[in-house]
Amino acid sequence: MHGAGHLRMRTSSWHGGSVPPPLKSAPLILPARSMFRDVRTLRWLCAVQFFVILVWMVLPALRGPAGDEIAPPASLPSGTASRIIGRTGDAVADTGLAAAEAMSRFGSLPPPRSPLFGQDPSLASNDTAGPVVEHDAAAKVPLSEMPDAVQKHLGQHAGLIGGYLAELPPSLVLGKMFQGILKPSDLRPYLLRASSPVAHDDITIATMITPERIPRLQALAATYPGPVSVTLYLDSTDRATTGSVLTSLLELRAADRNIAERVDLHLVVDPHPRQLNYWRNVARVFARSELVMQVDVDFALCTDLRAHVRGNPALLEPVLAGRKVYVVPAFEYVFDHNAEMNETRIVPASEFPTTKPDLVRAVRRGELAMFHASWWPGHGPTLYPSWLNISVATDADRAAAVYPVPDDKYSVHYEPYVVMRRDLAAWCDERFVGYGANKAACLYEVYLSGVEFAVLPDDWLIHQDHDYPATTRANERKFNHHLYNAYRAEQCVRYKRMRAAAAGQAALSDASLDTMDRECRDLVAQRRTHG
């Protein structure tokens, strides 16, 4: 009995893989021959031992994911909403699969594939060959140049990474992924998980909401036919609201097919409102497609952007390869600054123009204008006057009409809404809390790395009006302005070091070097001018 118990312990501690532990570590040891007078008894014991060792070797491969999967939120009883948050400090549900999913989406690591945890079927077409953090060839292990034994070992290792990551505590994994945030913070990925599979080349809208924006999320899911990844923030100091909001979410998911099938919702609960870049990163890292469009939920996408990009190889290939990000021009209705008039002139999303001729006419009449037109650096480099004059009749016209944002027009405050690879090296710096420079910080490194900003000729967004706390915005902008200057200097130093490390290699493209040199020189000149 002691040996059998020891066998079970050893089996549970081995998480599987293509190479079992050495046989010399088997837990059973043959008793001495002198203990048995009957040779037949000794032969019988040897046969039993052989059978037990065989079972010990193959049992892990036969274990399936049953019992390790996270229960779908839809299966929770309606009275359990108050238990969804649970103990403060737990990052996600107590399961290795959740940690593996979290890390498999950070740095393009492969999804979990060990015999113990299985593989998410929706990620099958999104598999990768190994742990690639950067797409640059210089950052990868050169397998073809390795000895055969090393190649074999690395190949086996690539298939086991998901299982290894699954053994890490979820709080540790998520704590490292989002180490720049204000803490404490309780993050629950996939609190609601979409039931529909996601194609690897689909475009996931990555957005964020607070409780009062839940109706906007419902409207987005009703109008956008693709996947949505959304971060919901709840204030941990308001426990009564937290319970009612989570109850409403469970009811909404049960009643709204669009939410149930296409929305992955991730919960953040903490006492730090407006950690906007943290919320953006959560929505992006847990998206389940290669492409994401980071956009605020207060915008309505007025065209079939998914079909325009996915249905046109000339548009799809550059963004999937990470060479381009696609800018989607953003507009807003022009209102009188009088608060009362502003309230009476809100245009419902159902009346937004859905054809470019209608949009152009609304702009010519002065009804619509570039989003935040009073701050040209924010969206002006998109060159709206040129964009309005472009007409598209065919897919070939659309691909040919895409144009780059000129370098001499680019501004470090440029913050368009873009379609991009989910795993581009540039993430939103989580030190930016509140308003001011937060979106610009999300995209500045994209520019510095040499990735091209290219403007789609016949897709657009329109802002749905809402109030902003003016005093709060002014204070946060002032602080973030100083932080942004420091952030830009940090990135210049970082890319200079990358350039030095890549001397004599093709690790940084010519475009990357050109933009980095120009921006860093401008930054130095600016600092000298302003002391």
C-alpha cells in the first residue's frame, strides 16, 4: 500500500510531455530474492511490478482536461453573482489553465498543449512554433544552425511551454504582465467568455467600459459582427454597485445572443479609477485574434471594416506581418458650446452616415468634423482634407488608395484609432493614469520602431457624445505631459541600445533607424531649447 500511494504521488507530479522521467526513478523497488522461497511468487511479483510501471508511464498521457476547465459563466446560478469577485488579491480563478491562457497571449507564446491541460479549440489555427516575443529574426533561436540533438530538444520544449506556464500561480503571472499599474488590483480575465470560435485573422475590437457604459457595449455588439474584447472596471470601494453590476451582466449575457457569442469580458476591480492604459492592455492581450482595433466604446464603426481588410489580401498581409498599422479616421458632430444646445443636438448612432458620399456631404455642411479638431496634433496627421477627396469603387482601388502618414506631418501627440497586430512590441505604458497623452503613449513606440501608419481610404468612426470631467482632465493632462516627455526619452535610449546590439545585423530596419534617429534628435533639440 505504501508503494501504491507513492506511485499516485509521482504520477500527479509529472505533467506530461514527449519524454517520460527516467525509469531509474520508478518508485517501486524489487524485494530481495532471499525474502521469497517460492520462485513462482517472485516471477508473479515481477510481472505485477512491470504492469504498474507501464501504467505509471502512460497514465499522464491519458488524463484529459476534465476537471481542470473553468466552468462557463453561463452555468453559474443567478444567485452567485456576489461570489464572482471572491477574495481580493486572487488574480483569476484557481486553475492552471487560466494562467496558461494569460501567458500564451503575452508575447505570442503558444496556447497550452500539455496532456494535462489540453488546447483551446478556438486557438488551434493561431498556434505558433515557439516563444517568439519579437518578430525579428535576430530575436529567435536559430534552430537550423543548431546540432540535431539541440534542435530536437528545443522542438520538444516548444510544445511544453504552455504546460510549464500553467504551473505558475495566476497571481504571479498576471502581476508580472501588468507590473506598472497602481496596486492592489484584482484582475479576472474572461469573466464572460464568448461562445463562438475566433479566426486567427479576424479583427477584435479591444475596448474598455465602466458600468454606465454597458449599454454602449451592448450597442457595439449589436452592430459589430466580429469579436469584442472588453475590460470592465469596477470601483472596489463601492461593493453594493459591484454586486448589482455583476448580476446585471449575467442576466445580460443570458438574454443577449450577441454578448454571449462574441464578447469576452475581463473584470478589473480596484480603488484606482482611470487606469486607462492598463485597461487597454488587458483587452488587447486577452483578445483571441491576431489583429485588434483599439478604440473607445463611445465610437461607432460605420463601415464593414472586417470585410474590407480580411477580404483583400493586399491589405491583410502587411498588417498581419506587422509592417503596417491601419489608421481609421475619426469624426464627431459639431455642437454649439452652449450646454443646453449640446444636449438637444445629439445625433443617435442609427443616423450616422454609412456611405462615404453621405459622410463627405455632412462634413461639407459643417455637421461633422475631424475628432478633436481644436487639437490638430492628435488626429491631424491623418490628413483629413486629402482623405475626403478619395473615392473607392473596387477592392483594388481600396488597396491602391491606402496612403502613409507623412513623416513630416507626424506628431508625437498623434493618437489615431488603428488596426494592428495584437502582439506588436509596443504596448500602452501603464504609468499613464487618467487623461492626457495616454493614447499617444500607446502608439509612440510603434512609430519609433519604424512600423508604417497607413490610412484606410473608406472606413471611419464617429464619436458618440458624452460628458468629460473638465477639471479632472486638466489636472491629469498636466501631470501626464511631464511623464510623456520622460517616456519619450526612455524609448529613445531603449532603441539606441537595440541599435547598438544589432550592429552588423538586420535586426532593425532602415525605416526604424531613420525614424528613431530623427525623433531622438528632435527630442534632444527640444530639451536644449526649453532648458
